[in-house]
Amino acid sequence: MIFRQMYDSTSSTYTYVLADASSKDAVIIDPVFEQLNRDLALIRELDLKLLYSIDTHCHADHVTGSWLLQQKTGCKLGSAAAIGAGNVDVALKHGDRIVFDDHHLEVRATPGHTDGCLSYVLNDQTMAFTGDALLIRGCGRCDFQQGDAATLFRSITEQIFSLPDSCMLYPAHDYSGRTASTVKEEKAFNPRIGGGASETDFVGYMDAMRLPHPKLIDIALPANMASGKPKEGSCPKEPDWAPVRINFAGVPEIDPEWVAAHANELHILDVREPEEMVIGETRIADSRIMPLGKLRDHLEEIPRDKPVVTFCRSGRRSSMAVSILQKAGIERVANISGGYLHWRDEGLPLAE
């Protein structure tokens, strides 16, 4: 099975991708609206077929990316039936299964943080995705969205702590850089509900907490009740100067064939260092030499009347050039995918 864990630093949210290694059928859990291009890049680069985008609960700290992913991939949207969110294809209930080829996620209702909290357990019970019900050495708060500490205690002890001790636990958030835990660890060390804590212990702890309201709650909740569909009903505007795509590293890329066909509309920068120039190799036609090591000191020489595309031998270091140019305020910029080698292999025009 293919498994990836991704992180949004703004909301401290983990997004998970699971896929069958043979068929590439995939599921994404808790996508973040602003991370659409990152998630699409992973799906594209791993050649995955996204079947479902599912959320663990109605998040109060970020807007889900589910609706956007559906527009781009055609996947089905799933969230708890208890939420009653709009634009949902699969209203999930306790005991349902989310199937992706030979694998499935068992849906377990784990309310208490909110009424509509779900946890997803892999069919072999080696992994569980606990949303905000159970965090690493913590748990979700119970003071809004119909939260109830006694209900959360029962959800955790009956639905999560009943899993094998070795089961890996993956939460929706972590604020200290921790990535995963196990049932055994949380039973032993979770300060709120571990170590044999009783329901009275847990409820007393949770009732004594005094936490500030989530900053984005007034934005996130209404948006998530629509599965992340913007009010205007359309996807955010993307670069309109070229068919640019963002790779999984966050770098805007463009195919060499498009660059060759539109060379007169672009500034093409060759950022290879002098020692990289190999005898017998040549340059991309109409390109300008600007070694990466000197780029920061010559930014004022880069024209801004046209979009800028960069390349090096393989397209790796020229991605750094893109970052430098973006930080300098050049918005219409992209890296030529595969660099000079890709350009040459496609038989595209080279300098005389």
C-alpha cells in the first residue's frame, strides 16, 4: 500500500493519502483548501486515481479542500452524516466502509469533540486516523460544536483503545511536530485519558480547560458545511499566462514543448554555471545566460515585461532560481520541466 502524510503549517493539519500499490486507487483524508496544488501534484506524480476525499470532522481551524479536489479529479466527497454538510456524495455512518481496491477504511463514529467526528481504521487494523477525537498525548476540546467530554471519553476508550496495542494512530493535528503514536502509547502516556484515567478524571480535566476560540471558526465552519465549496461556486484563479502546474515540492513547472512554441513571448534564463557547459552540448534557443550563483546579485537585470522561465541541465537547480525570482516579486515565473536534457530529448530548437 502507498501511504503519505502531509502537513499544513498554518493550521497544523495533517493530510493523509492511502492508495493500493497495484491499481493506484486512492483515498485522501482531511485535505486543506490552500494545499490543493500540493495534493494534486502528489496524485499526479504517483499516478493515483483519487476515489474519495473524506474528512474526519467539520474543522473549525481550516477549510477543507474536498470540493476543490472533486472539481479536479472527479472523486467522491465523504463526511459524517451527522454533520449534514452540503455537496457530499457519501454521508458516512458508523460501520460503513470506504473501499479502495483490496483495502478499505472502516468508519467508526467517535463524537465528543464534535457531534460529527469520525475515525477511520484500515482493514487490517494496523493504522487508524483519529481526527481530533484522539491527538498525540491529547484529545480534541469539548467546548463548542456540541462537544461533550463524557461522550468523547466513551468514543476513545470504546472505539480507539479497543484496537490492537500496535495499531498506529494518526491524528488530524499536532502542534509540537509529532507525527504518529500507537494505541499502547496513548493508553499509557496520554495525560488526559491514559494511565487508567476514569471518566470522572477525564471530564474533570476537560471541564477545567480554558481555551481561546479558534481564530478561523467563523470562516471555516460555514465553508466546511459546504464541503469547502467557495461562495462564488468556482475554483480559485490559477496562472493564466501559461499551463503552469505546481509540483509536489511547490515549484511551478511548465512543459518544454509549450516554451518552444511561445519562446518569443518569454524570457528564458539558462542558470547553469560556466563549469557545467559541456563541450558538444549547446543551449536552448533564445535563452539568456544567468548563472544561479550570480542571480541574486543581478535581479535588477531580469526584464519583467514578459514571463520568465528557467532551466539548468536537469531542471533541479533551476527550481531554486524560480524561488529566488518569486521572492524578488516576479510572479509570472516557472521552471522548464526536466531542464536542458528534456528539451534536447524532445528535439526542440537549440542555439546555433
